[in-house]
Amino acid sequence: MEFGNLIACADATSNFIGLFDLSIAPSLLYYSYIPIIFVSIFFSFFIFLKGGRNTAGKLLIWLSILFSIFLLNEIVQWVAVHANIVHFAWAIALLLQQIIFMIAVFFIAHFTLGLEFNYKVISVFLVLLLPTFLLLPTTLNLAAFEIDNCESLIGGLWYYLYLLEILSIIAIGIIGLFSLHQNVKLRIQNILLIIGSVFFLGLFAFSNIFGEVTQVYEINLIGPLGMLFFIGFLSYMIVKFKTFNIKLIATQALVSALLILIVSILAVRSIENVRIIVSLTSIIVLVLGIQLVRNVKREIEAKEKIEKLAGELQIANEGQANLIHIINHQIKGYLAKARNVFSELLTEPEYEPISESAKPMMNEGLRSLTEGVDFVTDFLNASNIEKGTYKYEMQQFDMKTFVQSMVEKQKNTAEGKGLSFELRVDEGDYNMRGDKIQLGQAVRNLIDNSIRYTPKGSVKLQLTLLRQGSAGQAINNKKILFKIEDTGVGISDKLKPKLFTKGGRDENSLKVNINSTGFGLSFVKGVVEAHRGRVWVESAGVNKGSTFFMELPVSFN
């Protein structure tokens, strides 16, 4: 019989929008396919939106969308009335399957080995897809169509697909073996992902190949169930290992999955099949329900723990604030007062002359108290800047004159250690806007740091103007670079990442300077970044010297 220009299959009647017969499909078709479509789409978008929208999430979305399109296409093959539609659905099924397997392999390679989607990967994709694109509309894809059974007869191109499916599963296994040696920390996660992927693609490929060999296409209803196992493994990974940066599978995701499974029972027409489906659904509901209860329990326990820690943290913060207040107003005052007494006794002529034998002790007392005041000052400055409570007083000043003054004050200390100490200033206008006091402290800290950690050799300082863009651009594009190069103890690779952090020091620091606080460079970093600048260090390693850089814009908003 004909419907317009379309030939209708003999065993079908148009009872849905004139194109489909929903009654001729296997009784489990809708329950097998439709829930999987909704669950896979919902789950992948949930991971993408909650997990940072990274490449892995994007690949998972594409995989679920293409797999859902494939399942919808399979439904069309079962329920379409007209031969042309059925034949077209068969024709594109091959292409969809191949792309699904290719994306799945790349997803595994990206997740486990960090493979990026570059031109090499694209080239491989195109080479593998080329035969399919070229031969898709030929008889090598579909050789003929049997109108009596309303089925298409496959051609030789399908055996190319089956070969690729088998090779894809083998490739995933090989990727899994490589990943075990590459990243030990993620070994268990990778194993779970490989097992879930092999189960998903293996069941998918087996049902397709076995169904074609035996001509029992109802076996294809089993293949898509592998996606549920794949999702199950991903769910466990998220809960157990915080994969995709998601701490727990959201409660709404599990509830939605349960709702989809239960509502899908309405699509089962036979009461005998309903009993089977209810039993299977009950098992799934039980497993997901247990997971749901555990998740809620963990969230409640985590919330209670956070509230307890928040209370303890508040008490600790109050204690720290009180300690800083005491240090600032009491200890710092005592130390500064004692330092001033020693300094005055040593320098003021109106006091009785101090005996030569007492002077070394007085000098040592002055030095010790000066270090104590510096220690407290660095600690307080670093703490205030880290908390963001410090307010900068911005003003215009000449950085060139300012640095020269700071260098002159520390020249005696450097030369007293026998160090070569020199400053070179390039020509130019170094007038800038900033907090003169805090920038002065930062400059002093950098110079003092190089002097302290250079037992012998030299400390070379340089002040330079850096210009960006063309000569006609505004002065805002001009930057000041202060550079300190020493021949000191150098910096180990272990220390470099934490050098500018609060308390950043190591055992070598304490060997050279027993009074090292670890707060000085943290303070420098805070001040420089508050002025929209940057500070960094370069060193070839231990005992190979260091070069510190401080870069500041001339002005900023």
C-alpha cells in the first residue's frame, strides 16, 4: 500500500501523526531506550554544569547526545510505517555508531592520559570516517530493502564498523594499561572508568554484531543498558573520588533518575512484562535509594562538621586578633623602646663614656633588639596585608631618589660583611604614585634579604624604566623595574613555590639566618600586588645566587 509517494510496510498501520505505528515495537523497547536517553542526557549535563565545564564534561555531553540520537533512530527503525523512513534510519545508524565509539575512545584517552583535541586527533578522526562518508549512500552500506519484513540488508561497510568497534574496545584496554603507569594517584579511578567503558561499548557492540549475525534484532534492546552501567561507574567515581570536581552526586539527580525509571513503566503494555519490569526497577530503586540516603547522611554530617569548625575558627580568629593587638601595642612597644635606649646610649655624647669592654655587649643588644623590632613589624605587616585590612596612602614621589636613599642606608651593612655593593640607575623620570612608606619597607626587605643570604661576593642593584608600546603612548604604559642580583646561597626548587608565601622558608634559610621569619617576602608580594605590580625571583639553584625582580607601574587607577 502507498501513502502519497511513500511505500508503507505491510505489517504497520499509521496510528501516530501518520508516520509511525507505536504498537508494532517490542514491548520492552520504550522502557529500554527512553529512560536511558533521559538519564544519560540529564547526567552528562549535570556533570558539565556542576563540574567546571571542562573538556571531559563537553566530551561526555557529545557522547550522550549522539547516543540518544542513535537510540531515537533505533526507535524510528522499529515503529516507522514507511519504508523510505526505515531505510534512511538504517543508513545513518552506521555513521552514528562509528562516531559514538570514536568519541568514547577519545574521552577515555583525554580523561586518563590527558590527550588534547588537536590537529593530530582530528586527522585520525577524518581518516577513519572517510570510508563511511564516501560509501554511506552506496549499496556497500545498505545492499537492499525487504519490504515484507520492513528491514534493510546491510552491505560490506558494516563489517568495517564492527572491526572499528572491536578495535575501539581493545584501544581502551591499551589506554588503561598506559594510564596505570602514568598517574599512580588516579589509578583506581582510571580502572573504574576503563571497566565501565569496556562494559558499555562491549555490550553495545556485542548486541549489534550478535543481532546481525542471528537476525534476532530484539537482542539490540540489551545493548543500550551498558550506558546505565557506564553512568553507574561515573557516579561511584564522583562520590568516592570527587571526580569532575563534584563532591557528591546531587540529590535531585538521583531523584530524577528514579522518577524516569518509574514513569517509563507506563510504556510497557503487557502485564507479564510489567511484573518483570517492576521487579527490575525495584532493584534499581533500592540501589539508588541506598545511595541517596548515604548522600543525604554525608551532607548532614558534613554540614554539622562545618558548623562546628566554623565555631572553632571564630574562637581562633578572636584569639589571633587579640594576640596581634598585644604584639602591636605591647611587645612591639617594649622592643622599640629598649632599642632606642641602646641606640641613644651608644650615640649621644652627653652620657658618660661607655667603656670599650662594654661596647660590644651594647652593640649586640642594639642589634638583637633591632632584629626583634623588624621581626614583629614583618609579622604584623604580612598579617594585615593578607587579611586585606591595610589601607595604602597613595602619593607622588621620585622612586629613583627613594631607592638611592634606601641603598645608602644599607650600604654599611653590606660592606661590613665584605660584600661588593653597588647600585646602577638608568636615565629617566622615575616619578610614580604609590604608598611611599610601604614600598620603602618592601624595597628594604628585598635588599636586606639579599645581604643576609649572601655570605660573600656581591649584591648588585639596578633601577630601570620599561616602556611598552610606541613612543607616543601615554605614560601609564611605563613601568619601573628594580632588580637585585646576588651571589648568595641561591634558592632550591623545593623552596621556590612557597618563597613569597606567609612563613615561606626552609632548613637552608635557618642555617644561614637563624632569625628568619618567613614573613618578609610575603609582605613584599602583598605590597607590590596592591600597587598592580609583580615580584618574582630567578635562581639556578642552591649556592648559585639569586636575582629578585620588583616591577611597578608608574601609575594606576
